[in-house]
Amino acid sequence: MQISQKRSRINFRSFLWHSIFLALATNFMDVDTIIPSMLIKAGGTSVHLGILTAIMIGGTRIFQLIFASNLSKRPVKKKFLLIGINLRVLSLILLGGMFYMSDSLSGDLIILLIFLLISLFSLSGSYSAISYNDIFGKSIRQENRKHFFSLRQILNSIGIFFSAWIVRALIKRFEYPDNYALLFLIAGSLLLIATLGFWNIREVYYKSIQRKNIIDFFRLIPSEIKGNSNLKNYLLIINSMGLGLSILPFLILFAKENFTLSYTLIGNILLFKVIGMLIGSITFYKTANRISYKTILKISLLIGGLLPILALLFGNNQFLYQFLFILSGIFFAFYRISNDGVLMEISTNKNRALYTGIAGAGNLLTVLFPLAAGFLIKEFDYIAVFSCVSLLIFASYFFVNRLDCKTT
């Protein structure tokens, strides 16, 4: 069933509304700077940071296969999307409330509550991602998707740029824990406004493949991976290149051990990352009709592989170290655009929920790495860990090269 142009335009705007307000909220809950620094300020160690990073980057995505086994049978998924997104709103508001009450809580309890609420935030995000990808894939015409991804990324980066200045000012103006309480309450409010876009979506009814139970669903996975080389290469890409995302919070920890992790430094790092995202987004927007997802992935792996090496080289120079996060922002923008685009291209309306679940649960290396890195950094050093990450990211070139995308 081909969706009409009118309905596609309505859904295009609805998804864009969500993206804009999500972008404004992103800096207030940034997983690479704000959340890691929050944990460190609360007394967290490298092991704590490793566990939390594993949860944020992909730990809860393992459950996506279970979610997908149920949601893939649903011909419409809008209400499940709203359930997931509103749980994320709730977790942020509770996190903000916890920091306002933190004077009466012990340090260990604060760390425990951080883990529980971030887990709820990440788990509900994994749940809603199944419905989001499925609804998006069948609600916006294929010829409009690439334009959406590029426009979304550039608008997101502009929103993130302006909100970065606000976050930078708030985190410096207020003392811990009031500054983090305010950040998370604002994030929850903005995310709540973002959900209005989902209420406006005109979802397309599409009959899904019916499966009797979860066992039947899991039996389908090996044949899908074996029969689709694109899916196989995609899984290898997100495991190897995804380490570029997993390493970013450890760059904050590395900065803490080499410099004073002041709120000025945290604010600068966040701002530079956003500038990088804006540069990457504008570049893609201007070249979207001439550049393929494969090319974007190759640029991403080059930048992601260089980041840990440059961090080691600039580890004694705080001024230069901050500018690394411009590169991290470019990597983040390019990787997100190409990652989302490739998943849409290699899947269909019938199997998109299944493929999203496989991608989430199959992203094992980015989950295991932060857990191992927390211990490895204690036992060895940053040189060994960062060097291994660079090699693995560069190795993703072989899988990117084998990818066959329909859209140039």
C-alpha cells in the first residue's frame, strides 16, 4: 500500500515537531557529557561509568527482540510509541526530583537511583524505538526519507546549539545538585512537548506477518540474517563503528584525570560537540543528493577511529583537548544519519520491527565494551583501551564496503 502525498506530508511535519523539541531537550540530558559528569560528581567510579554507559548506549536494547516479538504482530503501533515516550518523560522528572531531595539521601542511594532511573529512561527508549521505526517507515514516502533525515539533523543541531548555551549557563550558575535537578526537569518538560508530534501522526494500517509466539519469532532471526547480507553487514557495522559512541563518556573521565573537571570545561565540551554536530548536519544537508550512506559511514569510521588516538595525543593540553569534541559531534551526526538511513533501506514494512529488534539485541559489542573498559582502564591504562577501540572502528571499513544500499 502506497501512502498518499497528503498523509506523508502531515506525518513528515509531525515527526519533525518531535525531533525539534527532542533536540532542545537533548543537551539537558546529554549521554556523553551531562549524565557522565553527573555520575562522577555524585561519586561514581570508572566501573560505575562503564556500567551506566553500557545501559545508555545499548544495554537495554537487548530487550528489543522481546519487544519486537510482540509489537511486530500489531498492525498499528501509535499507542505503544506514546507509552514508551511518556515513560521517558516520567524518568527524567523523577531524576530531577531526586536531585532536589539529594541532601537527605546518601551517596550510595543517589548512585543506585541514578542507575534505576537511567535504566527506565533507556528501556522505554528501546521500547518506543520499535514503534517509531515501524511507523516512520510506512508513514513517510520513501523518496522523502533522505530529505527528512538531513532536515531533521540540521534542525536538531540548530536547536541543540542554542540549548547548549542555556545548559552551559545553568550548570555554571547553580551549584550541585541544584544544577542537575533543573537540567533534568527542563529535559522532561521539553520531551513532553515533543510527544505532541506523535499524537498528530496519521498512522497507516499495515497487516504484519503473524507469529504465534515468541519462540516462532526467534526462530525467524537466523534465517533473516543468513538470507540478507545487508543485515549481516549492518550488524557488524553497528558493533564495530558503534564503539565510537561507547568511548565518548570515557573521554570525559580521561579529562577528569588529566585536568580539573570544572563546570566551565563541561560546558565547553558540550558546546564544541554541538558545533561539530551542526557542521556535520549542514554538510550532509548540502550534499544529500550527491552523497551515499556508504560514503557517510566511511567518513564516520575515519573520524571515530581517530578520536581515541587524538585524545591520547592531546591528553596534556586542555585547550586542544576541548576541540576534540567538535570531531565527536561530526562523528555523531554522520553516524546517526547513515545508521538510521541504512536500516530503513535494508528493511521493508513487513520486517522493519523485526530488523529493529535484531539490530538492538545484536549490538552486543557496544554493550560489553563499556563494562569491560571500566575494569580494563583500572587494570591497564587508557593507551591500551583507546588504541584497541581505534583498531576495531577502522576494521568496520570492510563491512561498510560490502553494504549494498538502494539509495545513493
